[in-house]
Amino acid sequence: MDQNSHKQLLETAIMASVEAGKKIIDIYHHGFGVEYKDDQSPLTIADTSANEVINQFLRPTEIPILSEEGRTIPFEERKNWEYFWMVDPLDGTKEFIKRNGEFTVNIALIHEGSPVLGVIYIPVTKTLYFGSEATGSMKINQVEDTIQLETLMAKGNRLPEVHPGKVYTIVGSKSHLTPETEAYFNDLKRQHGEVEILSRGSSLKICMVAEGAADIYPRFAPTMEWDVAAGHAIALYSGAEIVHHDSDKPLVYNKENLRNPWFIVRR
């Protein structure tokens, strides 16, 4: 698959994320109930509705789809996929329920275990992040209804952005601050002296490292592949990396167990 094909697929993923974002915002403003999955993670009609919208855009590509809402596909079926879509239709359901605006739509294309493009859309602010080898990584504020890749690239900011005078900045989770994470923060403070610690929800933490607003994001708590894949692509093509916390090897996708190891996002 060449770069032109990747660009076409990227544009499709962008359209899917923005349309799913519209559905999410409609539900966000008009009320919703909350159910709980077997693992006690929350589920709303926004998750399932956004998933349906995204599938409508991605199915015509004839590339398999692995989604948080379709996680039951057996490994024996998916292990031989060369390419597949990795989708989290609503990343940050807890933030959605809290109504703090820090939730996203995440779509990635995976090739042989590695992300080759990723899209993250923030419905509340209409902010779009995307990254691929063909385009590099970009951030676009206030995405309009007309979505064409070349137009978006012309009006967007290439990542990383310049942040003059910024001190060493660590970003962490609003919902999953573990003792191990706090200990790691303390080690970084000893290494770098003056530091700033920021807290964000969902995959916005990875976006902050990709755009240069933060230098590092350690994640020493459970995540699934769909939580991270889109952000991984955006970070990668902005010059950052996501690695295992203990081996420095890049994260890989489509494992038999879809849970991620602990990892570090860094510039």
C-alpha cells in the first residue's frame, strides 16, 4: 500500500472521527444513561452510536476493524491480518460521564503490528490531531464540516509546536494516578529540578507529548490497544515515541492479549 493510499485512508478516518464526534456531542447535550460492562468499565449510548457511525465509513475500505465495541474477534481470525483498523469510538467514557470535555474519538490503521496512521478528534472543541508517514503529524483547531486532507494540512499546525521558555513538563492521568506513577514523577523531579505536572483525560495526554506541550507521559496502569494506537501514530510522526517502560521497545498491536504493558510516551 503506497502513500497515496494511506492519504486516502487517512481522509476517510478523519471523516469518520468528525461524524462520530457529532453524534457524541448530540448525546452529550441531550442526556444519556450509563451501563457497565463485565469488567465494570462504563458504557453509554454514545460509545455504541459512535461505533456505528465509524463502521459506516470504514467498512467500504474492506480492511478489517478491531474496535473496543467489537473486541470479541478471536485471535485465530485476526492474527494473520496484514492491515486493520483499530478504533476506540469514545476514549474517556469516564470523562464523558463527568462532562469535563476531555474525551476523544480514536482511529488508527495498523500494519503488521505497527501504527501507520492515526486520528484523534476532540468533539467538544472540534480539535483534530492526525499523523502518518505521508503527512507528518498535525493539529487543527475548529475543524469545519468540509473535510479534505489538503485543506486541513494547509490550515493546521505541524507538530511538534514551539513552546519557548517551557520547563520540563510531565503529563498524567486524571483517573488513574497509581503509586508507581507518583514514584516515577518524583524521580523525574530529582533529575530535572523545576518541573510542571499537568493532568489530562483520555488520549489527550499522548497528544500533549506529540505537540510538545509535555515532554513525557508515563502510564503505569492498565490500558488496551485501542486506547493508545491512534495517539502512538501521532506521537511517532511528530518525532516522539511510545515504548515499554522497562525494555524501551516500541508497543506492538494485535497481540493475543489486547492489554498494553506499562509504557512511556516521550520526546
